[in-house]
Amino acid sequence: MVCNSVIPFCEERWIDSIHSIVNTLQTITIAAVLPLCEHIFGIRSRVVKVLIKEVIVNIAIVGTGYVGLVTGACFADVGNKVWCLDIDAKKITDLQNGQIPIYEPGLEKLVVDNHRRGNLQFTTDAKTALQDAEIIFIAVGTPPDEDGSADLQYVIAVAKTLAEHIQPNAIVVDKSTVPVGTALKVRQTIEAKLESLGRELPFYVCSNPEFLKEGNAVDDFCRPARIIVGTDSDYVEQKMKECYAPFNRSRDKFITMDIPSAELTKYAANAMLATKISFMNEIANIAEKVGADIEMVRQGIGSDPRIGYHFIYPGAGYGGSCFPKDVRALANTAEENGINPQLLRSVEAVNNFQKTTLWLKLNHALSGNVKGKTIAIWGLAFKPNTDDMRDAPSRVIIDEILKAGGKVVAFDPAAGREATRLYGDSNGFELAATKEAAIAGADALVICTEWAEFKVVDFKSLAKSLKTPLVIDGRNLFDPKSAAEGGIEYHSVGRPTL
């Protein structure tokens, strides 16, 4: 049990038994169950209270994508009764059979274990999922619209569905990343639908943005740096504190604020991190021109505690499901309110250019003659420990190589299925089963993702495997001098080429 690590080991062995007792005695009060559990197991009331309290909280998660599935599984793992609702029947069937649609370390076991225990259920039927729900998390996608703004059609559609089934005093939680003002739109949509249905009941809407890093999402949820809730209701604040209590023990990480501030905080956080990445990439490009080593520069500025080392690694640009769309959406919000988002637009422009730099380096190293050549690529996902290729730098260079008449042989430890979906019908794209198979006889190697298994290589063996010992490293994994001594023509980001 991943999240149950918050409970002392000596007490963890009793969790399943306590769950069984509480599931059997649903109608018995906490006061009655406490002495029973303490007498049988001899454990502290505090732990039993936490477990019992969580078991009897009924939660619904609407949307079983990345955020929804992680949220539902983690809440279920500490004892809550969780229903995950999705309109995709195949996805629900797969989940019921223990098949996880995304790659995320630790998530599969969490889902399978809690589904087996009965705490985590999946359905396409809204009534089943919502009829007993006390807290309902909206976790559907908000893809970018044509103008870069967040498309709220799925959020609004969920709000209309909720109005048909929610119970009095239910708390509707915006978990999806949404623009400022979305909670108000959700409330108004539910109210309008309730009125059209002739239903009249009290309900609440709050904002609870997610801060999950792909590849580390389960740990981020179970050990959060902060838990932000936007609400103007004392009742909602208290219920959300109770819901998150198992994840808020070592120190108080719960921050309550008004709803617009909570909505803006999520966008501001992602935009700040994206800004650091683009800033460092621009400095790296300067370093290449003036003969500096960006790794030395990084250590020099990172040692300043006001700056720190996080998110100042140069590379091939950011990607994924959050940073690209959130920077664009925040810039769009600024423009809608009469503000010229010069910095945000520059962050996006720098990142878009940075994604082209691997192709520019490769094309230059091959003297513009890519046609007919085979290029090996290590890493397809936008970052390690995920299979997400949305806006990944790898996609830019793959497209350019194929357009130039070259062939791509790629390997990624997790993103093979997604790559097949994207490029399966493309002439010239091939997936390799191993990193060694990818480079065999290739004219060059391009590294797009810093997977751990790519970080240690025998350069002499690498040089022998490649037809031409050329490496374009978009993640600065290797020491340039060591690569050169091993017979590699090594191009990296913001460092001299040797």
C-alpha cells in the first residue's frame, strides 16, 4: 500500500482487517466501532479514527485520465469509498480488469489492490457513481482551443450531468486545471440545470488544483508540498481538511484561499517553472556562441539560495500535458483582461525554438544530407518515468527527419505504445526493442529524454555500433571530453563540441 505508508508499520498489518470490520458495520457509529477495533487489535484510537473516517467518505471522480486516476487511487488507498466515472466504456472495462491506460510508477498496484479491496470502483453510469457522493472531483481534460485558451466544454458537460444526480450538500471540486472564473461557471451551470429539472438543493463548488509531476504523481499526491483549496465556505474548508487529513500529517500543508486565487495559483506555478526552463535554455544558447559551458554556469547560479538548482537544467525544451497549454492559457487570460503577456509569450517562443535545436544540430553535423540516413533516437516521452509524448521535443525532430527523407529507429522504455499510435503508419519510423538495437548501424544518435538507463554508456562500444560516431545529446547526459576520447563526435546543449 503506497499511501498507507503514512500509518506506522506496526499498525499497517491490521488495515485490511479494520477495513473489513467497517465495511461490514457501515451503520454502526464511529463511537461504537472504536472500542471494538481497539479491543481486538490493541492500537491507538487516533489511527482507527483516521481509517474509519476515510472509509465512510464517499468520493466520486469524474474523468479517469492522468489526474483523475491518480486522485481516485490515492484517496481509495487510505480507505475512502471511491467511484471513478468516465464515458469511455473501453477504458472503464480495462480498469475493471486491472489494465492501466497510462504509465505511472506505483499506480498500477495502487489501482489493482484497491479495486480488489472494494474501495475503488469504475463505471460509465453517472447515477451509480454520484448517488452517494459527498465530494465530487471534476478531473476531465481542458485541451487548448484554437486561440490557446482552455476548452471548458468537458467541464461544463460534467456540471450538467452532476445536476441530475448530486445529493444535498455535495461538494463539487474543480480538480482540472482551469482558468480563473471556471468555478463560477460550474456553479451557474449546475444551478441552471437544477432549475430546468425542477430540483432544488444546496451544493458547494470549490477549487482544488492538482500539483502532480508525471513520473512521480503517486508520491506527489501522498506527500504533497501544499494542498490548496479555494472556497468561501467554512463547511467546505472543514470537509476538505478531513478528506486530505491522511496526507497532511508531518506539517500543516493545507492552504485556504478565495476561489479565483486558487485557480490562478495553478497557472502561475506552471508558468513560473516553464519560465525557468526557457530562461536556462536561452542562456545555454548564448553559452554555445561565447564559448562558455552551461553546466558550469548552472552550478554557479544554482549555488545562490535565491535561485536554487531546481528547473535550471538546459535541454531540448519542455513538453507534456501541462506546461505548454497552461502557459498559453494564462497568456490568453491576460489578453482577455487587457494585459499584454510579454514574458509569457517569450517563454513560449523560446521553448518552441528550443525544440528545433536538436534538428538544427543534427542537420548541420550531417552537412544537410539527412535523406536516406538512419537516425537512432533514445527517448520519446517528454520526460522520464512517463509514456506521455504530448508536445515532446522528440516529436519535432522525428517529424523533421521524416520530412527530410531520413529514417528513424527509436527506443523508449515506456512510450512505445504511444509512439505506435502516433507514428505506426509513418513510412520511415521504426520502434526498437532495446537501446542497443536502435543504434545498430545508425548514422547518428539523438538523445531526447534523460531516462536513467541512458546515462551510462561505453563510448567505444557506442562508436562501433554507429555507422557514424555522431551523438546529439539534448539532455547533457555525458561529459564531452569523455565522449570525445571514446571516439564520439559529441554535440550537447550549451557546451563546447568536441
